[in-house]
Amino acid sequence: MKQLFFAVVMASLWSAMLLIALYWHVRIFLLYRSLEGVRQKFPYTEFAFQFQTPGLAKWLGGPMFRDGLSGEQSIQVQQLERHIRTTRIICAVCGSVLFLLFLVGIFVH
């Protein structure tokens, strides 16, 4: 019975992380589609990378999508960043708990 509960909890956490990742990509893709000038200059993968890790993207060099945004578009990006911050925190917590449960499962059983 304990093993079944353990497996259900791990599967639930894994599913939650996958749903969070899907939510993140949908929100980023909708923002990408709404920024017409950005779509013409950057493919989605580069846009998503720059959105997720702007510091690393700037360090790697090359044009940044944020440089050519209007005031309204910058506000859209900032609003989405605030909404996505909670999603990142939830995903990090789920991942940490999943990792700890995995370690407990290895060493206890």
C-alpha cells in the first residue's frame, strides 16, 4: 500500500510539472504571436530562450528581442514575466519534492 501511494504521488508531481511546462509554453507562444515585429525577426525558440533566461541570452550576444519593443509591448512582456514567476516557483518546488521522493525511494526501499 505504501509503494502504491509513493508511486501515485510521484506520478502526480511529474504530471503537474508537465502541465506547468505546457502552460508556460502556451503563454509564451501567445505573447510571441501578439508581438508582430518580434515574430519577423526571431524564431519562437530564440524568443522563448531570451524570455526565460535574458541574462544568459545577453551574455551569449546577438540581437535581443526586448531592444526593439514599444512601450506597450514592454508592458505586455513585464506582465507576463510576473505571471510566469509563480509558475517557475511551483515547478521548482514540485521538481525538488519529486527529486527528494526519488532519493527516499532509492535509499529506503
